[in-house]
Amino acid sequence: MSDAGLTMEAHGHPPGMVVGLPPFTVPAKKMAMWLFIIADAATFAACLVVYGFLRNGSADWPRPFHSITNVALMTLILLTSSLTMLFGVRAAKAGDKALAFRWTMITALGGVLFALLHIREWLGLIGEGMTLFHNPWGNALFGSSFFAITGLHLTHVAGGVIALVVVGLRYKGGRFNASDLEITGLYWHFVDLVWMFVVPFVYLLNLGH
Amino acid sequence: MDAPDVQPHEPAARYTDSPVRYIVIYVCLLVLAALQFVVAYAHLDTSAMFARMLLIAIAEAGLALMFFMHLWAEKRGFFLFVIVFTGFVLLAMQYGWTDSNRMETGAPYAQPKPGVLPQ
């Protein structure tokens, strides 16, 4: 068998190191991100299924949301940040480093805005008397499930913002390349994708009409 | 020295999408998201509302996966790996719903059958 594609010395690996072809010819870092995304999708899905289980089994599930303005604005910001991320990766692939960096930072700014709106919303609910184990409207488990799901998502957004800034700066400095930016973009789109399920199930189904 | 843009194995996916395509997908996602908000204000019972919102969310996720995350441009084997594996895991999680329904309605297993004393 030819060792073409198996011996990686030409690609900067230590001499003599033999590495197999990556599965599906997807680069290792990208494959690692996809595997992380699949695992993370299962985590979020488990949280949403448990949330649905509790909601379905409860006769007095609260419907505390009276306005969609905040959540609509958050959705718009997150979707737009996905678009700016795409423009960033596209610029990076075209070799326009300055433009790619600018779009990446705009994406990170979108993430910061989203997080600030989210925290403002949390503070409003806490001000109305909602805590992890108590709320004035009904089933006490609402607070814990709401904060668990939105908190997990907010953690992902915060992590994404940090990753975007770090990868963006390193890309600008020449330590990372367009593929690294693209892989960070995959993560950011995933955060956006999860929000598409959180909004209807956690917010819109609990609108007080 | 700049990090090389060429990887040992060049990605199978080639991103030649135009910005116009990205903007079209973005607008589609916005419309679908808006549709969810419209459904939220429709006078539907919770299960009908849930079904509609789930369908819209799946459509949104599909668009984001295929075109924003470029899964469509990857090799078919990788595409199938992601979809089949993730789909199986997500479907396997749906086991709990029957028990949730039992909790809500107290039937059929929560109540003893007539004439049968609980142990």
C-alpha cells in the first residue's frame, strides 16, 4: 500500500510520525468541533426534553411573559451576528485579513449585546420575585428550568464571544488561519441554532395572553 | 510567520456561496422566526401551537445547518454521519413523554384497575 497520505512529515508533523487520513477527509480540528456540536446538541435537547416533561406534567405551569419585544430583539441580534460571522469567514477565505477581523469583532459585539439584553431580562424576572425555587405565578420548578436552559445558552454565548475575540486577534496576528475562524464560526452558528428552539419552547409557549 | 491557510488535507467543502445567498437565507430565517411569534399569538391550544413551532424551528435549524454551517457542501458520508447520528440521539430522548403524559392525566398506570387492590 502506498503511504501517500499517511506519512505526515511534509506537513510539519514529527519525523517518522504516521497518521491516517482524517474521517470523511474533514480536517481534525473541524471534525472535533462537529463532534462537540453533536454532543452539545444532545445536552441542549436533554434540557429541553426535561423542561417539556415538567411542563407537560404540571397543571399550574406559569406563563409570565407579557411582551415579546426583548426576546424578538435578542433573536434579531443573534441571527444578524450569524450573518456577520459568515461575512467574516468569507473575507478570511478570500485573504482579506482586515475585513475578516472587522466582521469577527462585529459578531462578538452582537454576542455582547445579546448577553446584556438577556441579563436585563433575568434581572426583570428576579425583580418580579422569580428565583430558582420560587415564583409568584405557579409551579416552583419553572424558575430552575428557565434559568438552567437560558443560563446554559448564555454561557455558550459568553464562551463564544471570548472565543471570537481570541481567535480574531490571533488570526489578525497571523497565528491562526481562515480555517480556525471558520471552525469558531461553526460554534457561533450552533449557538444561534439552539436559540431557535429555546425561543418557542421557553418563551413563546409561556406567553400570558 | 503567517499560519498556512492550506491544511494537510484540504476540506472537502468548498465555500463558494455568494453574499446574496447568505442574505437570502438570513431573510428566510427572520421570516420563519417572525412566523413563530405570529403562531404564539394565534388562538390555538398548546399542543397545536407546540407542533407548529417545532416544525418551524426544525425548518430554521435545517437552513442554518445546511447553509450557514455549510453541511450541505461537505462530503455526503459526513453529512449522513451528522444527520443520522444526531437524529438517532434526539429521537431516543423522546422515551420520557409517555411517563409525562401519565403524570398529567394519572392514567393508565397511575390508577389501579377496578377490583384490583394495590400491593
